[in-house]
Amino acid sequence: MANGPGEIILLCAGLIVAGLVSGVLLETWDDMDAALEERGKESAADVRTRASLLNDPLNVAWDNAEKTATLYLQNSGENRLDLDTVAVFINSTSVTASVADGSTTWIPGDVVQFTVDDTTNTLDYTGTNDVIITITVVSSASGYAGAHTVSEEVRLVTS
């Protein structure tokens, strides 16, 4: 004999558990979708953030007495770049980069002149020296800030 009320109770309990499990799965899917969408926006900001070194890589003037050089950087991406967050390294030594031409904005296509200064006084280049210059820029776009790093081998020539 079938136990009618017991089967109905088990059926209702199964439906409640199935409803709870599907709710948890849908919530998890929603969270994953939102995370993937956020990551996509961050990646898009990185793709639109670019800068290029315009100096002649075989002749970058280095003033060994002042420990400075002048770099010309072009915003070759699609985002406005932040002039205050440019990081420059010469052979892995951090140098200070400051705007030398009075620029206040850095929109796509603009070229900005920077003076890089070895404030630690550790770089000592005389004559001709092949070095790796690494430059990192950050976009100043609202929302997600993209970042871009470029490394180039250049020849520092003492002036």
C-alpha cells in the first residue's frame, strides 16, 4: 500500500530543497557574471592606455654632472594619461620624472617632455652606455584606471 500523505510531504520537501539549491546557484552565477564584467572593464582600460618613447633610442642625451636626461613620451592610447604618475627606471634604478614643458593635461596624441633625474645619485654614465629604460603610465580616466609599461633598450650619450 502506498502511503499518500508521507509521499506528499517528501515531494514538498524535495521541491523546497530544489528551490533553495537553484536560488543559490543563480546567485552564484550572478556574482560570477558581475566579476567577469568588472574584469572586462579593467582589461579594456588597460588596452586603451598606451605611451610611446619618441627619443632616438641610439642617442638619448645624459647629463652625468646633473644626473638627468630628457624623454619625450607620446600618449599613443585612447585614454587621457595622468602626468603625476609616470614611473621611470633606468637599468632597474628608479628615477624621478617631472613634466618639463609645462603640460597640464595629456590627451591622446599629445607629446610631453619629461626630465628624469637620478635623485639618489647612483647612476654614473660617461661616454656611451646601453641601458634599459622602463616607463609606466596610468590613465586618469574616470572609473577604471588603465596602466601600461614599456621597456626599451636605449643608448645614453654623455653630453
